Amino acid sequence: MKARKIQPEGKLFGERLRDLRLKRNVTQQSLADLAGMSLTYISNMEHGLKVPSLTTIIRIAVALDCKVMDLVGAFDKTDLRALLPK
């Protein structure tokens, strides 16, 4: 079995996703249902194991009734070069 690797950009996005979801008192299962995704995929994103596409980010923003920038704004305060593979 292959070990899953946490991706730096995934970790940052996942932390933000979890924060927004919890502030709205939404469970992972409810978010999955609202966004048309699996619970496993939501969990993997929150743990930094999956990096979402732009379409997925839009679906999550609609499901959480927030702006896309609410989800990706954390990248504005981060050294983006540090997120890239060397």
C-alpha cells in the first residue's frame, strides 16, 4: 500500500476549508452532500492529501455560501515559493 503524501498547498487549503466549514457548523458529510462530492474526498482535502481543482473550489464555495477568495485567500499571506517542489 502506497503512503499518502501531504502536499504543502493542500495542507494550507485544507486548514482553511476546515476552518470555514466549522465556523458554519457544517459536517464533512453535509458539505460532501451539498457539493456533490464524497465524504472521503472532503476529508482528504482537509488533511492536505488532495488538492482541489478550480471547479471543485467553486463547488465548495457555493456549498458553504462563501466567496472563492474566502477559501484561497490564505495563499495571499504565504510565501508561494515555499509551496513549490524544489
